[in-house]
Amino acid sequence: MLQCYFDNEPEPNRQGFRHHQWITMLSRNISSSDEWDPGNLVIASREYSSTSLSRDGMSSIVSLEQGKLFCITEGVSTEPPHSNVVRCVQSLDGGQSWDLGTRRIVYQGRWDPTSSSHFNAYCPWGIRVASSEVWVAFLTDEDFPSPPDPSSKGVGERRSTVKVVKSTTHCASWSEAEIILGGPHTQYYAPGLLQCENLGVLCAVDLLDSTQQVLQCR
């Protein structure tokens, strides 16, 4: 079974949730000639409360044992000014359904008392490392001076460092964040993680200026 997860604005708007964005999934049998069926759309991630703003995007899927999947996604905090946060949500049946009650924050930027808001954590990428460890790389502006960047700020103008958090508890708890690539930079990095047999875990970073870096994490 092939699954495709993607950001979806038309579906929440169709259901009356203006300005919302959800993670949805379509699937098809790879041995079949059947086309993708929009009628089988599955909602993988959105706010549990219909009154809270959902702006979920940039999903990655981590597969553990016995059909347990975790969807790692960028989102926004429920309270204004809706800073970016990293969240995850769980499926126990291989992605056929997702339990929105398991949705929790993986990482939220530090609190900034000057602006009375949190710094951002965004653009995540999650992978399974070894048998059951989960790593999530992401961007954050929390190592820069106040105020935090608006979550709507253009990608080429955002300040960011690349960090990683790790879980050995099936995403129930997370380690302290470690810096993979520091600043000062006014740039929107796009990190991705890859485990290699001989090189450990690599982080590929797109600097959005026609250059890329590959960093060894372990």
C-alpha cells in the first residue's frame, strides 16, 4: 500500500473551516492499476477542537512496529500570535485512521517575556533511528534576540538555526534540543534527516541560496 500525505486547505474550507490547513492522506495499492481515490481521503492531523486554528503542514511519517505510525508536522499554537510549533499525532493501524487525541507538541520555542509570545519551531523532519528511537530536526529562531519572527514572515527573511530532539519513548517524551547548525543567520534552512549504515545520521540542509550542506549528527 502506497500512502501520500500532503497539506490540504480545500478540505477544511469545504467543511467550513476558513483559513485552516490539515494534513490529509490518500492511499492506493501499488500492485493495482487503480487511480488515487479522493473519496478515501483520511485526515491525519488537525486541531482536536474545531474552534482552534489548524495550520498543519510539512509532514513526515515515522513507522515503528506493528503498524504504529507517527505523523510529525509543523503547526501553529492555538493562542495568538500563533507562533510555529512542531507536533506529532499517532496511528495504530498503519495510517488508516489517526487518533487526534494523541496529538501533542514535540517542540515549542522558548517564551519571550518582552513580546509575551513564544519563539518559533518549524519545518520539521522526523525519522526512525535504530529499532525504536525517533529523531526530529527542525528550525527555530529562539537563539536570536527578541522579538520572535512572525510565523507569516517570508522564508528568505526568517532567522533560523537547525536543532534536533530525540525520543526513546515512542514520542511520549523528548530530549533537550541539540544544535546541528548554528547562526547568526537570516535564512530559512530546510533540514532533512537520513540514517546511513556507515555514517550514522546525516542532516541535509538547503540554504535556499543555491548551496547545500550535509552535516554528520552521529
